[in-house]
Amino acid sequence: MDFPTKPPMWEGVPDLDDPDYARLAWGRFRRILGWMALLALGCAVGALVVLYLWLGTLYLHMAIATFLGMFGTVLLGGALMGLVFLSSGTGHDEHVDGINQAYDPGREDEASS
């Protein structure tokens, strides 16, 4: 099956195949990820402070596990949301939707209702 590389409606629209546009988009993703790393750091330190105030002195391994768990969870969530923004903001979602349009049998029924 031969898939088109770009739907006709997206001709001339920049996407991640353009090196300059890709550099801009990935730079924006890295900037979002950097801010999310700072937020993750704050959440992890905040969790340690709350646990210290609630339980008192923490064991070293418990503190390390809590810090890494909070930091990793918040950073992973931020990375996934950043990828969603990257995909949507660069037109990749619409590009894939345009390719799949011919292969989606219920699309005409949804549009008419």
C-alpha cells in the first residue's frame, strides 16, 4: 500500500521535515522540559519537606526513593505533555489525520451528523 508523504491540503505548511522548523519546535520542547525539570525538582523537595514534617527524620533510602519517584513522575508527565504539544503545534496530528482520512470508513457519517 502506497501512502502519500503529505496530504494535498498541507502542501507548503512547515513540518518537522523542514530542518529550521524542526530546530525551532524541538527547542520549544526542550524549553518546556527545562521548566518541567525545575517544577519536578520543586515537587520532589516539597514532598521531602512534607514527609519530614509529618514523620520526622527520614531514612536515607526512603528520602532518595521519594525524591527520585516524585522527580521522575513529574518529569515524565511533563515530557509526555510536551510531546503532545510538539505533535499538535507542528501539524503532525493533522498530517496523520489527512493520511488516514481515506481509510476511515465512518468519517463521512460523523461529518454529516
